[in-house]
Amino acid sequence: MNRKAVLAAWVLLGATGCAVDDTLDLTSVAPGDSGHQGGIEVLLSSGNIGTADPMVNFSTSSWTLFTATYDGLTAFTKSGPDTGQHVAPDLVTEIPKPTDGGLKWTFTLRSGIRFSDGRELRPKDVKASFERMFKVHGPTTSSQFDVIAGAKDCLDTPETCDLSKGIAIDEATNKLTFTLTEPDPELPQQLGQPLASILPADTPPADVGSDVTKLRSTGPYYWASYDPTDRVVLKRNPYFRSWLPLAAPEGYPDQIVQKFGLEPTDQITAVINGQADLAVDQPPPDRLTEISVNHPGQLHLDQLGHVWYWALNTRIPPFDNLKARQALNYAFDRNSAILQAGGPGLATTTCQVLVPNIPGYRQYCPWTIDPGPDGFGPWRGPDLAKAKRLVAESGTAGAAVSVVPGNNRMHIAMGEYMQTLLTDLGYHATLKPMDEGLQYPFVQNSGNRVEAALTDWSQDYPAPSDFLKVLTSCAAFVPNSDASPNIGGFCDPAVDARMADAARLANTDPEAANAVWAEVDRAVTDQAPWVSMYVPKWIDFTSARLGNYQFSAQFGFLPGVAWLR
């Protein structure tokens, strides 16, 4: 059976959207079956996961482990029906309705929750955690949590961040009141991200890197050790007791170990041989037929709100020139990326920022031969002749371009294609692959002057702001910072103003707001700060002994809720 036929037989799990659902039965999932507890779950990856600090690390590879260790005030569901598609109360007793026109949210912290060192969670830890988020330059402080009263001052002088105006705490009653400067209906979703994890108040206000002795967690596991050249080990938190299985279920494995340094094909072989339980990296195309035919029960295919793209540095030559950016978009053969990603059964081409299943999405591609009316429609093929005319008009031929992908085989191949294409267009392109754990923070830092960076984005929650505001707003660009998700430094005040219009409309007319977000998506796409390539489907290959596989559209595979038979 050929790969196309095998993959066509899979039923995809579509992410239909996450929401605060008043109908969600918080008691519908029973506590975990302790009879399945035990064993060491082994994950394999080519690169390490970067910093262990949940307020700094914004990569999907780290969030898989963060789901088993940290908690926020809310959480995306980790068990039960529609895993990952709803937001539930986690460290708080319930998700309240906002008051004062949407400006105040009052939460009640659960009693009796302890960190992995035995200390009880207190309201002061919550306030200190949000202040720390600003002090360590958390990637979304300027694009999501900037509406907390006092946040603007924290952005200006993070080292002295004080959110007393924005987060009022009452230690006697366990009450927390968030005061916002403008309504934000997405606050419950934002509070469920690892970036909003609650840590002890005395956690150092700097990126801890791999020094996990400085981290304490409330989840079922804690970081026992982390050697970025070898492995990370999570062990059971002896003080954890599940308070709500939907948000904080019991962990099944005694330990979760992720080993680094294995190529994807070697990961597949180890899982087949029973030496590991999950191949973290995507299977190489030449192994897909084999595992599809011989191990179909171990292959899991899921739909992500996810996009892969090349971020173009809009602040330095040659891509500070709009025509140069447009030229590369016209020239880029998106089918080349699809083939590297495993073929059309595993990915679909895209030209824009928003992805299917995100509100406001409407297929749009001006960067193609034979575009549809007003650009609406799919990508149909490159237009190299138009691209070369635009390069000539831009006057940028001969400019140096550094091409920086990760260092696994698929990403290097994508980098080699980009280097060749840029050379054909008249640029001096140099390929500079980097270790997966180092590449993402490196390309975010504008001081490193990367002209073209291979990167991707997976939804934190299904909202257009989580793509457009987080990745392309002026506020999302932080100069000389390793935590600047607007990698290309794109900034258009007129586009930002329309984002603000959409955010305001969301409080009263969500449908109208989504129409504005669609307009913003087209406006950003026309400015070409990215070469958007494809929307992938996610493949997990697990061991024959692994059961209770659960997948979240936000975080991927959930290692803590899987058991070992």
C-alpha cells in the first residue's frame, strides 16, 4: 500500500476551538486509576527543549513537559471529552464572570495545594509570578498581559515591576482580583498557558535556564534534573493530589525521561524495538509507509492550529524592502516544503498568518500564479518571472542573507532549498543551521541580525489574536531580546489599530470582530513579513506498551496522562 493511500485512510481529529464552556461538567471525569501507575516513560528528540523556565520558553517542544509539571489559574483540559478544547479552573475554584464592564475578574485560589518542596500555594505567589513574568521578559507580556493595570510601567522598567494596581490579593480569603485597563474576553485562555504558570514568590527573577534546582511546581511531576546535552528527568511531586481531573489529573508514569541527540529515524527504530515510548520529532517521510503498514495502532495523526514559515527581517536589508519580501513570496515553491513535511497527506500549503479552524480565517493567497479574485483562494504555483522583476525593481540584488533553520534533517533540507532560491534570485545566501534548542531564542533576538529564520507557531488557544497580535504587532517586537516572538520585527501602526478595533468588538459582537481579524490577516499578508509555507498535521509514533494516549491541540502529546502497560 503506498503512503498516500495509507494516510488517506486516517480520520483526522479536528480542533474545533477552545472556550470557557459553562456546560462543561467538571465532575464528569473520575480520578485516575492507580492500577495503571508505574514505570519510566521515555521520550526521544533530536534537540533539547531549551530553557526549563516556563515564563521564558515559548516552544511546543517544552510545553509538552510543562503540562506535567506546572499549573496556571486556569488550564486547557487534559482528560475527558474533547481534550484540550475547553478551559477549566485549575488553581482557582471557578472561572468567574467579569464585572465592571469586563475590567475586573475575581478568582478564589484553591486551598491546600502545595509546591514540590512542600510549601503551600498562597495568593502572594500569584501576584509575584505575574510580576516575574515581566521581569524575565515573558514573550507575551507585551501582547496579552499588557492590559493588566500597571503592566505598562512593568514593560518600561521590568526590573521594578509592581502589579499592585492590577492584581489585588487577600491572603485571608484566598481572593485574587485582576483589574484590566480594557476588557479582554480571552483572559481565561491566556491564564491557561505555561507562560502564566504560578511559581513560588521567591523564584529568582531571571531565566533559570537548565538550573532546575530553582524551580518548584504544583503539578504531578517536578524537574528532578536537566542536562541539555543529554536528558531531562521528571519525577513525581510527592505533595501533589489531584483537585480536578479535567485540569490536573493524576500522573501515571513514575518518571518521564526525555533523551536528546537522536535523529528522527533512530527515534522511530528505538520505539519499534521497545526502547522508547515516543518519537518527539516528526517521522521522516521514508519511514512513514513502514510504520503505517506495520504499526498502525501506534501511529496517531492529529490536526494542529499550526503554521510553518520563514520569518523575514523587515528591519535590515534586503527584507526591509517590501518588493524584496514580495519577490521571495512569489518565487517560493510551497510544494517543496510540503514534500519535506511528508507530502500532501500531512500538510497543506498556505500563504497567510491565520490557519483553518481559527476564527477570522478565510483562505487568501496573493503570492501565486493565477490568483483567485482579490487574492482569495489557494496557492497554485510560484511565479519566478514576477519575482525576478521585483528583485530588480527593489535594487537589493547582491545583498547578503543568512538562512537559519534548525539542525534536524528536514529543516536543513528546507534551509538548503531557501539558500538555493535566494541565490537564483541574485542574493548571497549563507546556510547557518543551529541546534533546535538554541535556534528559536537566537532568531528572536534582533541583535543577531538574522535575515531569514525558519520557524513555526502552534496556537496557544484558538483565537486570531494569538497569531496576529502575538506574532506581527508592534508591541510583540522586543529589540535585542531572546523572547521576541515577532521575529521579523514587522510593525505597522495602522494594522495595530485595526487589531485594537477587533479586540474591542470581541466583547460585544464576536462575528464583526472576526471580520476585522480577517481584514488584518490580509493586510499583514500583503506586507509579506513571512513566507508562509504550510499547515501541518501532527504525527506521534508511540510504543506498543503505551496506553491512554491523549493529544491537546495546544500542547501536543500529554505525557503525564499516558500509562505503560
